[in-house]
Amino acid sequence: MEKYSEKDIEWLLNLHKGAGKPAYKASSLKQERTWKQFFFRFSLILSALFTLIICPFFLLIRFSVYLTVSLDLGAWTALTGGILATILLLCVYLLLLSLRVKNRRVLVKIGGAGISVMVLGYCLFSLFYLSSVNAKSTDVQSVYRSMHPVLRVAVSTVTLADNDLVVTDIERFEEDYASMGLPVNQTSFHYRQESGYVHAVDIRTIGHGFVRNALLRGSLEIMGFRTIRHVGTADHLHVELR
């Protein structure tokens, strides 16, 4: 019977240990790749859902602003165009979701009616109501309806993402500038314009962080509004419909 020395036994043990390491490393790398793929796909799904959710709101406001600024349509005509475009987009969503449904026509009819009611209801709520939480004073609330309809819907939509948003000023008169110790601005959009509405609103930025204020300003500019940061009488963001 062949005898093994201590060196042979030690070599065999080391060989066994060495053979196990590559398998362990391969399994660990595979598990790490699986987790990375999972988080990547999860992030893509969240991003897609977020985009699908905000697209109708963005289209509603951006298209209304386009019709107002570029085509010079009336306030209510422009907002109606934005509403119709939003309803159409949501109906496309519904069609895509109902591809495998047997009674698709019935679903589209009922869903289309529901979508129309939902969009109209949201716009009516935005047009006629500003919460006291989002208004600096009762005076601001009382002149809320003097603001351009598209601007009203935009402000109401922004409050969905930022419940702490506070509107500090809407309509002004020449004597208001004197009371604030400022020179009279004859071209202010805080006056009632030819459309019959005020085309500007001031939003409080003091007490909020840089990131929040930057996101607020960027989102409003993307939607087509002109913004100016004022730090004179009080730190605020001036937003106007040109």
C-alpha cells in the first residue's frame, strides 16, 4: 500500500481549498450582477411610471401656454385646447392598457367618459379654489379668480408637488407700488391685461432650500412661463404669462 507523506497531504488539502475559491467568487459575482440588474430595471420602471403620471399635467399646462403665447388665443379657448389634448393622451393610455381586454370598445367608452369628467373636474377645482394654506392672506384668495385661467391651473398643479407653496401676490394697482416703497411699474403683468386677467403671480421662496426653489423655477419655465427671482421687498419668485 502506497504511503503519503505529510507534504503530500498538505498539498492535497491546499488543492481542495484552492479549487473552492473560484466557484465561490463566480457565485458571488453572479449574485452581484443579479442585484444590479434588479435595481436597474426597478429604477427604469419607477422612472417610466413617474413620466406617465406627470405627462398629462405637463401637457395640459404646456399646450395651453403655447396656444396663449404663440397662437394668441383667448384664455378659455387656450385652456380648452389643453384640456382636449390631455383627454386625448389619457385615452391613448387607456387604449394601451386595454389591448388584451375582450370588451375593449365598452371599456374605452366608459373610460373615455370617466377621463373627461376627471380632467374637467380637476380644472374646475383649480380655477375656482385656492387653499388658505397656499395663500399669504385672505386678500390673495379673494383676487385668485382675477388671474389668467392657465396660470391658475399651473399654480394649483404645482401645489400637488409642493403643498407648502405660498402665493404672496397676484393683482396690483399703481398705488400698491408706492405703499411698498417701489417705483411704479407701468408694464407690470400684475395689472389686468387686455385679456381681462392678471398675467403674473408671486410665489414665496424665502425659507425654502436652493434645490426646492431651483426645481420650482425650472418646472415653471419648462411649462412656458417666464420667471424672475426678486429679493427686494421679500424673497419671492415672480411668474408671468408673457
